[in-house]
Amino acid sequence: MTNFKDTPPWKSINPPTSKLPSHPDKLRKVIDELDVEHAPRYAPQGTSTFCNIFVSDVLTALGLQPGHWCDTDGNPAKDHQDGAFEMNANRMARWFKLHGPRNGWEEADRPTASDAAARGHTVVVVWDSKLVGTPGHIAIMLPEGTIAQAGRKNFVGGTVREGFGKLTPRFYVHVPSGPHSAAP
């Protein structure tokens, strides 16, 4: 059996931590298991980087959307399914804006997002380049307010500034619905 960390980036994976029940430590276990700093799956290849793949892998392991592939309505799709497309960072940014609210995602300012991450909510940090052919960027915020990302430099525990430079990213917080949800 092939190690999922060696799976080519264009193929979806289902890491073993995805089978773990929800728990405040699950995000950290997923991040540790995916090993973004060392896994060949996320290593830059020429001018190609794989922030979108890393974030979709994290979200998939947590049971959240968007995944690696979506249909035109923002619903999960199988790899290369007719009418589906692979989610690059710009598409993910647009997905959060258009489809995020019906999937439990709320846009937040940075302090609110940091507080939500510290309280155990899943938070993504995303920038849409809005220019055709120009890549965006996406990362996962960790409970300490730092981020984990794949990109030109893959790291866990860097700052938003290290990942996004002078860009102005947006923050999206996953707020589960139900009697035990705690909106940030």
C-alpha cells in the first residue's frame, strides 16, 4: 500500500485521522499526520505549490467542506467527475464566500478568527488574487493564532504575515450548528 503522503497532489486522499471522532485535539492530530513540512505530496514542484491540496486534505479529515473537488453548486464531487472542478486557492476563496454560509462557515475579522481558533473552531485564512492565471493562497489557523500552510515554504506555526506577506486575507470560521455550538 502506498503511503498517502506520497500520493500525487491531484488525487484525493482520506488520511487515517479522518476516522477519529470529533475532539478539540483532532485538528492538531490531522496537521501532525499530514506532515506538511516533509510530505512529498505538498512539496513545491517548479512554480506549482499545493496550499489548496493541504487545506482540502485537512478539511476532508475533519469532515468539512470544501473538499478537493466540487460541482458547480459547491457540493462535494469525486475526482475528475463530469461537471466537477478541482478547487485551487482562488476557487476555495470564492467557495467560502458563496457556499460557506450554508456549510457552517462565517467570515470573521482577524481577532475574532484568532479567538475562535483558540476555542477549538476550525479557521481558514484565504486570499483570492481575483486575477485570471494568478494564484491565491489558503492556510489553516492553529489554536495559538499561527498558521499551517503549504506553499513556496511549507510550515506549521508560522505567522499570517509569513504566509501571506502584505496581502489582506479573509478569515472564515466553521461554526457548527446545534445546541452546543458556540458562535465566536
